[in-house]
Amino acid sequence: MKDPNKTVSKLAVLQQKLQLATVALNEVNEDRNAKLQTLLQFIGHLSLACKGQNLELDNKLAKLRNHLTSFERVDESLPELVDVERLLKSQYHHVMTQLEDSRADLTKVIRQLQSIIAVPDKLAKDVNYFKQDLAKPFHTVWEYIPKVKQLIGFYETILQLQCQESEKLAVLPKHRQFAHELAQLISEIEFRKDQREQVIIIKEVLASDIDIDALLESYQTILSLLLDNIVQEKSASQEFLFALNDTLTTVREVLSESYNQHQRSFQLQTQLNREINSRVDSAGEIIADAENMSDLKAKLTEELNSIRAALNRKETLEQREQSVQRKSMEAMYKELNELNTEANTYKERLFEQQKLNLLDSLTQLPNRAALEERMELEYRNYQRHKNALWVAVADIDHFKSINDNFGHSTGDKALQVIAMALKNSLRGTEFVARYGGEEFVLLLPDIGNADIAQLLNRVREKVKNIPFKFKNHRITVTVSIGAAKVMENELIHQTFERADAALYKAKHESRDRVVIDL
């Protein structure tokens, strides 16, 4: 017969193992909750990348981010995930509907094209094949764009045929003005690197003695390039939405399964803990009520076997739960890592595009949109601190004559050199932007009334001393500047109007001078 003290000692060891198992389980739960919390934060940040597609989707994602602030609120987010998935699918269907509408529009246009009489047989056959091909639905934007380009080609061919049969149109002053305006617009638009060589050729054509055909071809080429850029951006957005939709679906499924698995495991663990505690209590009662050692041994052995079996079931349950969670987390991390890579790429493209949208492509100075933002910022600083703030408008004198006498490419180079001179004349807190054409706007904070004229004249002299040489001709390029100080209870746009009026005065008095509205 065994000593009861040894039995009690074994029971204490089992209780200690139970406590250690409970601590280990709590650590596993804490680790899982920490990882899930990191995952929830990532999903919240990820939803911000989808912002701006449509208002309802933005609102749903904002609500989803609010629910995903803690793991305890995951069950509240499940209906929101369903709604977000529905909206993303709706966005996909919307794109598909637009493609179908575009296909129908192309069909209408091609019917109008077929109504044209006296079209060569080969062209008529090509148009007919094109129409038959339009019977197939579009599945992506990339199937739509070649069709548009092909249709443009049909129109171009027909126009060329008709122009060959008619007299050549005379180039009027308005056509030269159109060429000049198109050249200026091209200079203000940022094209992709692979398009820039083509754009340079078009600018050279526009700067020469242009004819009507070349002008129309230039407009068509620029429109095609812009359309291609728009489609690329739209396609990238569409692909990102699809990837986000798929990943959110996976995340929702994993979260739902993980939550359900956690609930089932928690119930089973609670039941096992109760059973083990009950067995331990029963063992204590058996020791207290035992009348002989043989009976005590038999009953304790039975209870210890029950406790051991319960502990084994609990260990098996924990291992199975950890395995399921590990596989779910691995699948989720794989999906999220792939989406994270794609989201970072898309984010970088958006950031670069946003940067380009605020930069003048010709002079590399901030453009008009950037100027508006900086004016608002400087005006808020003025209202807060009441420090002096000046607005100056500079205009290159006789710039049109540079374009007319030496060509638009020379005019562009002059703008670039003068822009750099203006930028280098200012301090870090001062700001200069290209307002449009040959006009620049300067924002000058913290300059006293006695110093503003000296500063602006120094800028004017720096431009005047630039050694310009065009076609072996040494010429002097000057600027006129008008400036005004923001007055109390005055909006900054009103200050700009006063500065612009001062510039007008400088231009009509003698040019190459500074006029300040005090």
C-alpha cells in the first residue's frame, strides 16, 4: 500500500502542471491577440489607401476603421466587411457597365462611319470587320483603348481622303494662334518619359511654319497621349480595387473563422477546466473520506487517470487550435503582404503624380495650384502672427517677340533660365511660382516697407544681367514687377489684384521697373 502523502504530492504536481498549462494558454492567447491587433491596425491603414473611390465606400471604410480599433469589437466589424465587399463588387460592376456603354457608343459611331459614301473597298471591309468585332463584350479597359485608337485611325484615313480631294486650306492668323496656345499647353502638362520625345517633335512642328494638316495631327496626337495616360491611371486604380476586394474577402473569412474557432475552443477549455477542477476536488474528498488505503488507492488512481485524460484532451485541443490559427494567420499574412506591396507601389505612383500636379513641367517651379495652397498657408500665418506679407507679380518684358523672332523652343529656354534666377534670388522662407505664360508670382513674408523695393530691384537686376544669346545675337531680357502688402481685413486675393494692377502700371510706364502699391 502506497503512502497517502505520496499520493497527495502527485496531486500537487498535477495541480502545478495545470497552472502552468493555464499560464501557457494565456500567453498563447495574448500573443494571438497582439498579432490580431497588429493585423487590425494594418487593415485600418489599408482602407485609407482606397479612399476617394466613392463617398459611400469612404463612409463604410471609416466605420470599419472605427470598429477595428480593438479585437473585442471584431464581431461588430463583420457586417461592415460584408458591406465593403459589396461596395467593391459594385464598383467592379460599375466599371464593367461603363465598358459596355462605351462598346455601345463605339457601335453607334461605326454605324455613322459606314453611312459615308465613296469609301475605298479595303477601308469599308476593315470598318465592317471592326463592327463585327464589337459584338464581343469588353472585359478590361485594355480591350477598349485599341478599339478607340482603331476608330480614330478610320476617321483619320477618311479625313485624309477628303482633304486630298479638296483644295488645301489656307493658314490664317487664328491657326497660328491655335498652334501657339497648344505649344503653351503642352509645356504645362507633364507627360510620361516614353512620350517626351514625341512631344518635343510636336513642339518643334508647332514652332515652325505650320499647315492645317500638321496642326490637326498635332492636336490628335496630344489627345491620344492624354487619353492613354488617363486610361493607365484608371486601369491601375481598377486593378488595385480588385486586389483590395479579394484581400478583404480573405481577411473577413479568416477573421470570422478565427473568431468562431476561438469561441468554440473557449467553450471546450472552460468545460475541461471545470472537469479537471471537479476531479481535483473529488480527489480531495476521497482522501478525506477514505477508510482504508486499498480503497483510497483505487479511487485516487481512477481520479488521477481521469485528470490525466482531461489534461491530454486539453493539450490536444490547444495544439489543434494553435495549428488552425497558425495556418489562418499564414494565409492572411501572405494575402496582406501581396496587397501591401501593391498598395505601396500604387501609393508611390499617387505621390509622384500629386508632386507633378503641383510642379510646372517646363520651369520646375511650383505651378498655379501650388501657388494657391501656399497663398492660403502664408495668409493663415499672417492672420496668426500679424507679420508683414508681400505679394509680387513679375512679367517678362516683350516675351512674345522672343517667341516670334527666335522660336518657341528658345522662349522655353528663356523661361527656364529666368525661373532659376528668380528662385536663386530668394531666401528659404520666400516662395516663387509660375503663374502662367511669362508671369511669375512671389510671396515674401517678414519684409519691412523700407526693404521691399531694394529686394525686388535686386531680383529685377539679376534677371537683366543674364547673358542671353540667341542665334549669335546678344539680347537683354528684362522683367517688370508689381507688388502689394497684405493690409488688415484684406483677403490675400485682393492683395494679388493690387499687385497685378501695380504690374500693369509698370508695364505701361517704361517696363524694366518695380512699382509698389503702398
